[in-house]
Amino acid sequence: MIDFAFAKKYVGEKILQETLNYLAKNPENNVPKLANLLKQIARNENHKEQIDALLQAYNENPNTKKYISRILTEINPHVRQRIVYNLGINNWLIGIPKQQQTTEELGVNIPNTILIDPTSACNLRCEGCWAGTHVKHDTLSYELVDRILTEAKELGIYWAVVSGGEPFLYPHLFKLAEKHNDMVFMVYTNGTLITDEVADRIVEVGNISPAISLEGWKERTDARRGEGVFDKVVGAMDRLHSRRALFGISLTMTRENYKEATSDEFIDFLIDKGAIYGWSFHYIPIGRNPNPDLMLTPDQRAYLVERVRYIRTHKPFMLMDFWNDGEYTEGCIAGGRRYFHIAPSGDVAPCAFVQFSTDNIKEKSLLDVLKSPLFAAFQKRQPFCENHLRPCPIIDTPDALKEIVAESGAHPLYPGADAVISKDTNTLLNERAAQWAQVSDTIWDKKLKNQKVVQ
């Protein structure tokens, strides 16, 4: 008996493989052809608009051409096929419309991705990391994570982000990636455990993309993460690059490193090492020994608004900024709107930084935890500010976070996690938020005026 579902998937992947190989031979001529084809088969009008925007950037910006060419020519064909198919076809063309349909049918918002911390164990003790605050190490069982991923796909979610702890200490990571080979796994890692054997397995499974943490150059990275860590990370990048894996970088921006971590020299170094993308996180005063003095000043945050956009248009490297890119996501994406966080204890939280919970995935289905009163309190307030350069309920609208916790009856994930809403911290964060509001409102108003002129 013929398995038509398998045949359809096999034929689809074979066609994609041939298409990607075709594109790689002459990206400049063939990428526009593929874009037009994708536009014809896209089911969502927003997707059609996004394809048009990408095609316009490809035609007008030489850097965009160079970036797409990097993906087509520098990445191992098996990895390229696996990730492009899972992210582009399963997640984007199929998954997002299914998420939207399920949301309409059930009245429960279905997000695009899940952040899972399968273990709190870590081989490092980085300053300011929340993983280091846990006295007791928790680990999610293989059966539980397998169940979560299975239920996720039933809702149209084909993208899982994995953090920790250190994900490469979790013994079932590759087994889960192999079983759920129709999903993409982006793994936030300190990079120190990416040996030759681990790098081989990453390329073999094809659907894992590590995002390695750095603070900048050697001195600054080792100061936060431990002596010798920078050299180990460089070794990991070399192993991944030599195997043509698709990997990225994770950067925590503080008032001390924001220029170093976004300098031409450092970004060029990352590109030379083979990194394809990067995530920029603003320092949030949570975790071990939180230090508000490391938070970006308003002028520094304004600098990053322009600097990150400059990098995207002048370097073959995609750097994304969760806070300053709020205009593209229409504000905060947490609380089950676009994503949510499952901690190693099984507790379900709005995001990695809002460490409160009302539900545990061990006791409920994925669909049931998405009905969380904590998520409902989040979503009815989103966006937290009309100025999408102020998207975050922690550092941009701190009173909103206090209200959400009180309204939902949420509990902190670990002793001390509620310090972020304590009177002293709340007062401090409100002062910082007011300072950023003065600066960012001017930037935002200027952007809106420019958009009206263009229209």
C-alpha cells in the first residue's frame, strides 16, 4: 500500500533539494524566480508582502544578495535542505496558517515557536545568568519533551528554541531532533561542549542550528564566562564552519560592551568564522547577582537602534534585536502571543526573562497551558506601548508586569525571581523606562512621520 503522505513529503523535499542546488549555481538569476514562485503558492497575504519586500531588498541591496548567496553556497547541502524545508515550508507556509486557523477555531492564541529549557545543568557559571540561580538542577524527561513537540506540531508549531542550562548537556537532544526531523531546533549554547563529535552530529541530523553566546572579544567574554571560554568558542565555530553547519551568535548588550559587540571588526570576525545570524539581547537585571548598572542607557539603546539596522543593510549577516526590533513584531512577542517558555521544572512562563508561572506542562497539555491566566493577562495588554521601541513589560512598562503577576496569581519560578517586581527594583526600572521613553518617543514619532510621507 502506498503511503501518500510520505510520498508527498518525499517528492516535496526532492523538488526543494533540486531547487536549492539550482539556486546555488546562479543565485543572482535564480533567486528572483524562486521568490515569484513562492509568492504564487503562499496562502497568507502577509507572506506575499514579505516575499515582495525580500525581493525588493534583493534587487536593490548588494548586501542582501551577498547574504542569500552565503546561505546557498556556504551551508552543507543536507543542512541547508533540512532547515530551509522545515523553517520555510513546514513552519512558514504550512505552520503559520494552521496556527491562525486553530486560533480562530479554538479561541486560544497559538504561538509560532516554543522556548524549551530541557535541563538547568550547566558547565559554566556566567555572571547574571538565571540558570545559575537554581540550587536544584531540573531535567525534563525525553517522554515529556517528545510529547510537547508532538502536540506542538498538531497546532502548527514546527520551530523549537532550546536553551538551559547548557542544552548540549541534555542527553536526549539529538534523539529528539532525529525523531522530529520535520522541525527546526535553534539551540542557545555556550559553545564549549561542541567537540568534533558533536559538530559531526549537528550536521548529520541537519535540523539543529546552534546560537553561541559571546560578550565581545576575548577579554570581555572571559570576564563574564570564565577564563579560556572565548578560545573554546572560537574552536567550536571553526569546527562548525569547516563542516558547513548553519550557526549563529547570541550577544548580551550591556553599557560596557555594546559598541564592541556591534563593531565592524567584531561583526566581520563573526562572518569570517562562518556565523550566519545573531541575536542581540539587552541586559535585564535578573538571575545571579543582578546589576542594574549594566543596563543600557537611553543614548546607548538609541545607538543600537541605528547600528543594528546598519549591520543588516551593510553586512552579509542577519542581526536581530528583541527590544529595538519591536516595530517589526508589533511589540512584545511573549506570553503565548508569538512564543513562550518552558522551564526545566516544567513550569510554563511568558518568556525567558519573565520568570513567573501559573501552570506546569507536566500536569497539562500544551493546548491547556496556552489557556493560562498569566498568558491571558499578558495578551490583553499587548502591545504594552504604542511606541514599539518600548515593547518590554520588564524594562519599558514595569508597572504592567506587577499588574499581570497580581491579576493572574503567578508564582516565581525560583526563590528571588520576584525581586524584579519588588518596590525598590520597580522604582528603579520605572525611572529608567521614563528616561528611555523621552528618547525613544522622539525616534518613534520621526519613524511614523517618515512612513506617512512615503505612503
